[in-house]
Amino acid sequence: MFLLPVNSALNPVLYTLTTKLFKQHLAKIVYSCRTPAHASNDTSGITLNSILHHRSSKKALVATYCEVRDAIKGLAFQTTSIEIAISLFEIELALFEIAVAIFEIAVAIFEIAVAIFEIAVTLFEIAVEISEIAVALSEIAVALSEIAVALSEIAVTLFEIEIALFEIAVTLFEIAVTSFEIAVTSFKTTISLFEIAIALLGQRCTII
């Protein structure tokens, strides 16, 4: 992906260097550079045709020079394009490295989020267990409160039984006191009867 801009920039340069027209211009330049040397060596056979040919060769040389200059300018432009493409490639590479760093940071954040989620799940499970324990303790407390209510009712019943037994004991005490009084009265009556019997016995003995 990153080599496509460089390839796109190099294609025009390679195409320009391999065209037939560029090779012809280059051959003309080489031939034109060699022609004046041969002309300086051979000055005896100068004719009008040779002068016209020499002028036409100069015009061709100038035209070729202009074309080569334009080609060089094109090559300079292509070189600038290559430099721009390389700069863009470096920028894309830097952006790719930044993207990789951001991706690594995102992965680290995701791992931290997963760890936090696992901790939250663990805490939720602990909270559920604690709530279950609290429910069990509340049920135990309700059962204990019911037992306490039942025991309090039993205590009240026992207290009422104690009160009834106390009342029975008081009644029995009163009956005992009455029986004691009856026994005392009976004892007094018995003594009186015994005295009367003794008196009657004494009178009988006196009569005899």
C-alpha cells in the first residue's frame, strides 16, 4: 500500500527514459557534439552546401537542446514528484506507526476494561452471596422472633398458671384455717363434754 505512490511517481520517469524519441534526441546531441570537431579538422572543403548543412545542424542542435532541456525539466519535475512521494510515504509510515501505537493503546485499554469487568462480575457474585446470607439471617431472625413470641406466650401461660395455683393455695390455706378453727371448736366442745361427764360422775359417786 505504501509503495504505490513511489511506483506511480517512478513510472513516468522510466517511461520517458525508455521512449524512442528520447533516445533519438540523445543520439542527435551526441552527433552534434562530435560534428564541430570533424569540421575543425577539415577546413579545405568548405562549400555553400556544407555551410547550409552546418547551419541546419546548429538549428537542429538548438532544437534538440531545447527538447533535452524540456526533458530535463520533466525529469526534475518527476524527481520532485518522487521526493514528494517519498515524503508522503514517510508521512504515511509515521501515521501507520501512530495508528499501531493507538491500536496498542486501545488493546491495553480493552484489556483493562476486561479486567475491570471481571472484577465487577466477581464483586457482583460476592454481593449476591452476601444478599443470600442476609436473607438466610433474616429468615433465622424471623424464626427466632417467632420462637421468642411462642416462649413469651408460654411464659404468660405459666404466669397465669402460677397465679391460679397461688389462688388455689390461698383457698386451701383458708380451708385449712377454717378446719383448724373447727378442730379447735371441736376440741373445746370435747373438753366441755369431758367436764360434764366428770361432773356427772362425781354426783353419782356422792349419791352412792
